[in-house]
Amino acid sequence: MLTRMAMEGEVSIGEQLALVNDRLTRRVPDVVAFSVGVVRRGLTLTYVTTQLDAARLDAAQYADDGPCEEAARTGRVVAVDHDELLDEGRWQLFAQSSAAAGIHSTLSIPVMDAGRVVGGVNLYGRTASTFEGRHEEVATIVGGWAAGAVSNADLSFSTRLEATRAPRRLHDLETVRAAVQVLVNERGVSAQMAETKLYEAAAQAGIPVTALAHMVIGDSDGSSTP
């Protein structure tokens, strides 16, 4: 219903998002934020989010893998307890970034069309038990709307990448270089590959590259980046 109304110009995507978020938080009050992503040519692009923190956490996954990327690859719902992530040493950038943001659980739901993944919903919870026993309920609340939103999304990765321009301030350049070095050390890749991944992940999430760079180096200043 919401998607049909939006197509007719009655309800904007932002209004739809607010309505779905209101319904979701009434049923699952410990949901902090959620995002909807669109898969384009093998890349997931964050389309809409209820909070900027959700986009930043999406970016951490695009840079170094995470549950939303696993859901996109497998077409399966992925539920994560972040305390277990930290103990296991898995998806460290995402685990550390989410811990800093007060997130303790994630539910990633793929959006399917004709048997293939065309998008996904990432939901972030403030407790480890936020989504326990609620996977189907949450999917019912957000899944149908997200499928319609994804099908009507008009996104271009190349346009986003162009918009994620190299920073001009010396301090920002140094921050990006430091983040690149962290990725080189942790992932064992070349500096060029690490820099490319950093810019692409920021573009996928629609956030400034400096915001992601701060997250990679564990600098809390990234939370205030516009």
C-alpha cells in the first residue's frame, strides 16, 4: 500500500520510511536504526536509512565484509550477536564500529526477486536479544515495503563514486592515508587496493570517505563528520 501510494506521488520515500520505522519500533522497541540497500551489478548500495549511524555501519561492512554482505551473497537471513563477533574475531571493523555505536545485534534480510537477491534490509539492535524469535515478524513489517522501494530505486554507483571526492584538507588526507595503512596491515592487500576499497565502500554507503576512514582507524571523530 505504501509503495503504491508513493508511486502515485502521495507518500514520499522519506515518509514511507518514517511510517515503517514507527510501526517497527512499536513492535520491536530495541531497534536503533535500519537501512535498505539495493544490489546493482554485484554491489550493494545503501538506498535509505533511518539514521546516519546505519549508513556508517553499512560502510564498515562494504569495506571489510559483514552480515549484510553475507545475506546478499547467500540469499539467507543473517542474525548476528555482536558480543560473539568480538569473541570470534570475525568482521572486526564492523564489530568494533558497531560496539562503538552501542549496537549489540544485527538482522540482515535479503530482498529477493525471481530467485535472485536485488537488495536487503539491515536492522541494528541495542541489545543482543533484540531480534530473538522475531525474524519472521520483522521481515513481515519491513520486507514487502523494502521490495517495492528497491524495485523503484534509481541509483548510480559511478555517480556516487564521483561524488566521494578525494579530501582537500591536509588533515583529512592524513586520516585517509592512515585508514589505508590499517587496511593494508589487516587485510594484507596493496595500498592501491586498500584505497580503492575505502573510496568504493564510502560511495556504496553514501557517506564521506573521511567518515569511513575515522571508523577504520578507530577515531570517534568520525561520528561528527557531516
